Amino acid sequence: MPVTTDTDATDAGPPVAGLLLAAGGGRRLGGRPKALLEHGEDGGRTLMERALAALAGAGCAPLHLVLGAGAQEVRARLGPTPCTVVHNSRWADGMGSSLRAGLESLVDTPATAVVVLLVDQPRVGAPAVARVLAAHRAGASLVAAAYGGARGHPVLLARRHWAGAARAATGDRGARAYLAAHADELTLVECADVGAPDDIDTPADLTLLRPEAHREAHREAPPGRKPPPTH
């Protein structure tokens, strides 16, 4: 479906869950779990806390958090945002295993859809989540944020897509294959004016945690330093 820039506030409706994937071990960061990285603008608040707050602030509930590497340490840093912790014992297999674990954990909840957010994208926040959620409230069942027209995160999956997305999630692909196979149903919501899709993979990427990087993402819509992740 065409890219839209609908920014209307989300209306109350059936519950839409928020799913934060935060199980990665940060192998290229020297084994530092990305969930525990701190953002300079928030005085020590972790990326995990920021991302959960973004989901909650946009209206997602319930919130489910998928952990894996360093789970005990990460749990000890959970902030005040209520969430259900899902442990992915197979986190080393890649993001696909975390998506499967997260979707399975939501089956018995009343959620009619889920917004999936990645913990290592500090310039994606509540405004992007709210736009994706608004597109769903307007009738779309499969939604993704776009940055300069390129698909990124967050991604929204209506419940009828969960089983298929879980089956297609392998390795580090996450929902990529499923979204590609259902491109005719996918609504893209342009978010480059409120965020950027850069992710943190290497020590050089830690500059994204500086306060000025966050301000830059909201002052203008620069293209990502790296191609937007499509997993």
C-alpha cells in the first residue's frame, strides 16, 4: 500500500500490545547486552527503559519484553513501566527466535494486534509508534514505519498475522520474510521527520547515544548513517 504520513492521534480501541525485542548479546559490542546501554540524554536510563516508555506512551498495552543474554542483570535494571518478561533461552539463534517467543507469549492476552519494537534503535520513539498505531486504528492490519520510503521499525501485526510471522521468523530475519511476502497488505507510515532507523551494532555506533544525536533526529529528517534494517 502507498506510504502515508497520517499523524492523527490514536483513538481508544481494542488493546494493541507492545513487544520489545531485547534479547541480543551485543557480540560486536564486546558482549554488552544492548538493553543495558544508557542514553546520554536521559541521565542513565537504559535503552530498554526508553523503548518500553515509548510503547506505553503511544498507547500500547500490555507490554511484553523478550530477554535473553544477561537476562538476570537486565531484569535488575527494569524501570517503573509495567511489563511481562519473556525469557528466550534460544536468543543466540537470532532475532527470529525472540519474535517467535514474544508472539507466543501474547496468544492468551486480549490484544488484537502487536507493535514490535527493537531495543537497539535509540532514535525510534513514541511518535513513530503512535503513527504506526494510528494507521492500524484506521483499518490497516499490517503496518511498518518508513524512513525516506524504506521500511523499518516499529512494525505492527494484527493477530491474524501472528502465526504466519512466527513461522517465517528464522535466524536474524525477524518479520522480514513475512512482510515481503505480504507486501500488498503492508501500509508504510513515513516517520523520517520524527526519528531515524539507525541501530547500534558496533562501538562506533555508540555515538548515537549522545544527546545531540537524539535532537538531530527530531530537528530534521536526515537519512540513516546505515541502510535501515529490514528484519
